[in-house]
Amino acid sequence: MAEQEIVAAFDCGDEDLNGFILTDAPLYRKEKLAVTYTVFEKSNHNHIVAFFSLSNDRISISDFDSKTKYNRFSRRFNNHKRLKSYPAAKIGRLGVSESLKGMNIGSMLLKFIKLYFTTDNKTGCRFITVDAYAAAIPFYLRNGFVPLNEEDADEPTRLLYFDLNDLDED
């Protein structure tokens, strides 16, 4: 989505997500905080059917409830590659038009994002993260994301991650 691009209408059933794509996305791009990608209806290139925004992130030792949990997490790396943080890309927002819900468009977008970061290793990021709304957590879990901590289960959002190396196992 270009800085000057204005979205006239979009409804995914969530006012926060609608507000983001309708007004905030160009501001986030201008300030270099996030880039928003839009999916248009094939027959009408003015009608957005879905969108997602991406920014840089990391999974850090400070994200874990305890050093023990971080040590368990970091076992996936060779000893000489254990760091205090690991590069990630964050899905800041993801919305699918209310009229197209249930058609697996959200899952297709997640698959695209995962492949985007693993094809030719564009950025050297290892993880995809998302602060998922409670209602969206089952969707992300079905798409291979896992919670970083169990203790935040009652929070309004929950930090989930996907290890891009898991794609190599498929």
C-alpha cells in the first residue's frame, strides 16, 4: 500500500482493523513503522478483500517468563548460535473482508508470508510473530503458530510465533 493510497471502504467485522486499513496504514508506512500489503478483488481492483501489515521484530530473552523457558526455546539453535534475541517479522494487522470469511483467505495469506521470508532468505529472519487478539488465537494455532508463554493466556492479546525452519520439515 503506497503512502498516498487511500482506502475508501473495508469491513472485516473488527473496528480496530477496519480503522487501521482505512486511516492508519499510510501513516505507519510514512513513518517506516510497518508496510501494509493489500489483496484486491480480481474483477474490481478498487475493492480490497484482505490486507496484512509487516514490521521488524525479535524474540528476546526478556519476552519469556523465566530464563529456564528461554533456555528451552533456544535449544533449537546450535550452542554457538544461542543469542539474547533472534530476528523476526511481525504481523501487525491482518484482516479479511467479512464477505469472504471462511474461504481460507487468511490461511493463504499466512502461507504467503511464511514463504515470502523463506524464499531466498530475504531478511535473515527466523520467526514470524503476532500479538493475536484472543478471538484470533485459534486461527493462528491452526496455522502452526505457538504461544511464547502460557502465563499470558488470559490477556487480551497473546504473543505467538512461527519458526520458519518448520517449513523445511514439510
